[in-house]
Amino acid sequence: MSVKPVALVAVATLGVYGLVNDAGAQTRTPAFAPGELIVGYGSQNDRDQALKELNSSKDNVSVRGERAGNVEYQAVGGRSLKLRMDLPVRMRGQTDQQPGLELQVLKETAEQLKARDKRIKYAHPNWILGINPVPPREPIDVTSLDKMLFTSSIGSGDPNDYAYVRGLHWHYSALPMGMNAIGAWKTETGSKDIVVAVVDTGILPNHPDIQGSGNLLPGYNFVSEGKGRSADPTDPGDACGKVASSWHGSHVAGTIGAVGSNNGRGITGINWNVSVLPVRVMGYCGRGTIADIADGVRWAAGLPVDGVPPDRVNKHPADVINLSVGAPQPCREEQMGVLIDALDAAHTAGSVVVVAAGNDTMNIADAYPAGCKGVVSVAASDKQGHLAWYSNYGNVTVMAPGGDTRNKDDSGYQPGVWSTVEVSSINPQGIEPMQGTSMAAPHVSGAIALALAKHADWRHKPDLIIQKLKELAVPVANGACSQPCGPGQLDAEKLVESR
């Protein structure tokens, strides 16, 4: 195949969300990697053949009549490739004057590519997804917890962790406040045989509550920007501007059970015993490209990923994949085919993919990956068991605690979900409350892992697990949801005790 010149415009700056649509009107379109298109083919064989043709072609890619620089083609996903190029210097100022131009031209170029090669099934920008915390995290002083009077009643057999004995884990209590992990622990506290992948910002392996827990597996880093991909999933921080690093992946992983529960430190995980697999796909400003995230999902499910060395193939395929990321755009193949391919492949491989519904107060029909088929979509509830003010809604699978940090409760702290962040002088335990559907999703992932420890025959059956979550959800009280919020709230005890 010979490649004809194509037009492409790109800029150097990125954000989690763009601000213009094709016509220049204000919108919430996701941002995208500059100069990059993801091109998907009907099969891997088609992709591999096209890659050979493209790399051997002597034709140059043209950007509005001028030669683009540093044109590269790279295999990504199972049947896709990434086309990357630099914008000619003279044209870079045009995008500053016309904010909607680069996205418009990228979409036009994608259509041109599809028209020229019938093997292509989709072509779209390499979108940027974000963790979208609400609001951006700022460090708080939690040293006063050391002097906190214990007002909670700790029963025999309950964990002795720092946050739990201070009554901060409201989100583990009975419904409608929490998701009833306490009830589930009567019969099940988890198993190392169950693998939960956290596809996120990475992990803090030296956190005092994670180090030595025995619950952490070797992971991988799929972030292409910066130093590039590697076998080290350590979270170096994603601080940008005046906003502190989120430590989002460690917060999510802590809730699921990466920590040493019942060790007198930090927080309690939903699973006291589990194998957490950290997969880093998001870097600076908590953002990640759709191509990196798709490869992270595939690797987590035990599937082959181009460029991963043979000795780094995932030997611990995930039973559950937690994906607390999203963007406000419908889940359609022509716009995000590479991620849809990855989600479908993981589902077929037997992994159940749990995704955050999103924090944009919109219907998940207009958001991804929450609006994609075959996933567990999780809306967030507050301490009253109501749909959280920020949460997306609609045909979600279930609702789980996500918290609300706008105001303080009787503890003197915001009733968010407490989990692990970096240790500091004002936070020696390395724990903080956060809010978001990102925090709701790991409650569901953790509950599924508990249930799989009890019901080995449920493993590798994602459709069965989705059915169980819907059937066993507890309907909310009248007025608890200002918008449709699915069949109801997660009850971990019901899920574990289900037949």
C-alpha cells in the first residue's frame, strides 16, 4: 500500500478537557495528544501488513501542503497503530489563533485515511482521559487524629487499623451509609488467589501501610510521555500548577486492599488478603492517552501488548480490573475504537472491568468508558446514601460510596473516602479523604474480589458478576437520587452470601 499525503494539524499543549468543538463552540470535548491518530484495522494481520507498507512507503505525510516532520507509526492495542508527526513550524501559530482547528483537521484526516484503505475500521485522535478529581486534592493536616477521642464502637474481630478505630471508615458500614464490608467480613476477608488490577496513576510501594503487606504484585508502567514505558509502576506524582499530586492510584488500591489491613496502621482495605496489580497509565496532571490506557487494560487481563518484553508479560491475569478514569464523550467505535477493543478483549479473557461513572453530573450514555457495553459502571453515593452531587447517573450497574468533601462532619474532617496517599510531616499515616466516582468504583471492585474468594466458580464469568450486582443491589429510598441511579446500592454482604 502507498500512502498519499494527508493533512494534519497539532499543538503542543494538552489538558484533560478541550474547550471547542468543530464549529468553535464551547463544549466539554476531551483533549488529545498532539499530532496523533489511532488507526484500527479489521484484524491484527491487517494491521501488521499495513504497518509494513507504511514504514516502507517513501511518500511523506503532508500538513496542508507542507511536509510534516518526524512521522512515526507504532503498533498499539490488538489491531491498531498510532500515527504520530510534528507540525511544521510555520503552522504552529495558526492553532493559537484558531483553537478548534487542530481537532477539526485531525477528524478530517481520520476520515481521509478510512476512505483510502478499506481495511481500516476506525481512526480517531489519541484522546486524553483524566481522573477528574472533584475538587482537586489539596493536602490537609491530619495530625490531630492522634488526639481524637474514639467514639466508634469496635467489635471483636474488627480490624485495628488507625482510620478504622477512629470511626473514619463510614463507607464500610451498613446501608444506606456504606457498602456493608463489615457484614461481609463475618464470613470472608479475601484471598491472595484473587487478582485485582488497578489501572491508574501507579502505586506508592514504600507507603508504610502498603510496604510489606504481601498484597502487591509486580506491575507495569504504560505512560508513553516523559521517560516512557517501563516495568516500574511507581507513582512519581502528578502535580501540575498549584494542585498537589493526587496519589490517585494508591488511594484506589488502598480501598481495594493493597494495604496491610488489621496491622494497626493507616487504613483498612475491603480485602484483608488479595493480590493487587498496579498498572500505571496516567502521568502529569492525572491524564493518560486512550492508547496507553487500552494497552494497560490488555496487559492487566493477561493479553499480549506490543513492545512489552517477554519477561514482563503479565503472569497474573486480573479477575477484576478497576478503571477509575473517564471523559465526557459517547462510547462509539469511530471515536474510541482502541479502548473499546481493549475492554471487549478483557471481557472475553474473563476479567470483569469496573469503571467510574464520572464526575460531570451527566448521563453515562454520553461518557466513556462508563457508557461502554460489558463494563460495571459505578455511580457515587454520599454519607446519607444519596446520589452524590457530582456523580454521573443513568443506566449504571450499581451505586457505591464516593463521599462528599464539601463540609466537615462530627469527626472534624470531610466525609470523603479515607485511603492511602503519600506520607508527609502533616500526614505521618499517609491517609486522606477524597470524593468521586473514582472512589466509588474500588468499593465495587473490592466487593467483587471478596465474592470471588467465596465463590470460586464465579471467576472468569464477568457477565454473571454483572448480573449478580444488579440483582442484589438494594433499592434506594425515595428522593435519594435526583437522577436515575440504576438498580440501587452495593451491599457487599449480600454479594458474598449470594448463592
